Amino acid sequence: MITDGGPADPFAGLDAYLGLPHVSGLWMSPGGSRLVTGVTRANREKNRDVTALWEVDAGPAGLKQPGC
């Protein structure tokens, strides 16, 4: 359920699809304890992309296969 007033199907039109955040790259720390990715999305004015770095849990709990 989408509650932010956005389109119900982001794949229904090109503008809605381009408005989705997208992941660009994964970087692992040398020790293997941190995994970072860049997440890019449009700014509030929708005239420029903004990238934020997100840290992904790279510990044993974060790397379990689904259903395990």
C-alpha cells in the first residue's frame, strides 16, 4: 500500500519509474565488517539527483539466506 500520494504502479509511466530511488554500487570495508551502497533519488524540486550513502548490515545476521 502506498500512502505518500505517489502512483500506485511506478512502472506505469517513465516519470514515475525515473522517480524511484536506485542503488549504485557496493563497497566492502577491508576488514569485511561494513558494506556501503549509494542510493540516488530526485531532490524535492525534482531537478537534480541526490545520492546518500547507506550502510548495510554485513554481519552474520545480515548475510543469511532467505528461509534460513
